[in-house]
Amino acid sequence: MTYDLYHYFEKEIGPFKNLSKLSMDDATKISNQIKKKGDVFASQRNDDYLMIRRELERIARDIFIKKGGKPINAFPHYMTLGACNWLQTWYMEPGIITIDWNEISKQSMSFTYGDLFPTMRYPDEKPYRKQVYTKDEIVKVIDQFGLPQDWNADGDRGPERYIEVQIWDEQMIQKYL
């Protein structure tokens, strides 16, 4: 089985920009600028978003390492496994990059069944909560549960709307920058 990875971004800003790579001060400034725009999904984030995000990324990285992953970056770049049209609504002018998942080393990408935030924080005891998967593992999870964007496209069945892919090596996406 093969999948495409999708990266959604604001065309004006460009692909694979990462708040976590910045200092907390710089990331906060940019986050505040996004909030002032008010017309995009990211403008709704809470003030503690960046601190929570960095902690969840650390946890995901640690779990991935325990499963044999070899992350190079301290923080991941984000993609989805398969298309998720809903994510285009997050941006004023959305851009999309598509990459065959076989172009990315399996030791450089991890997966969560849903966005990292609800996957690690939503308290409903579903078996994929608080889990980070390898490429081999996510195929089995898809066999069991399907793609969230197929069964929950409008989000009325829970917070999982796509499978998130965390890319832990800058070199894997370099040619798309």
C-alpha cells in the first residue's frame, strides 16, 4: 500500500515554516500576528499553545525513538497522510505540496491518528490516543479504523479528521522549500 503525504500552507508565507524551530519570543510574535488577522483557523489558538505544542512534540519524539525512529530535528514538520480538504480552510490562500510517502525515510517520519494535540490530550480512551506510530504500524491502524478524513470529514464524530505525519529530518523536505 502506498500513500501520498500532503502539506498545507499559506502561499504568501511558503511551505514548511515551523514555529517550533524559532525561539519562544519569535514564535510568540508570529503567533500573535496570526491571531490579529483573525480570518484563519490558527488565529483561534490559546495563549499557551506554543508551550503545549513543544511539550507534545518532545513526547512524540521520545515515543518515536523508543520505537526505533531516528529523528534528526528536535521538532517535526507536519503533513497529512492522504488529502484532507478541510485543512485548506485554515488558510487565506492555501498552497499544497504532495510527496509520495516512499520518498521519506521511515526512520524519519512518525504518525498520529489525528492531529497531535487531540491525539495526545483528548480524554476518550480510544486505543489510538496518546500513541505515536511508525510507518509499519500506521498501516495496521488504517486497516482497523480507516482514514479519518473518510469517516469524519466534517468532524462530527470526534477530533480526528486526518492522520498527521511528523517529518523529523529537514533534508527529507529540502527540495520542496
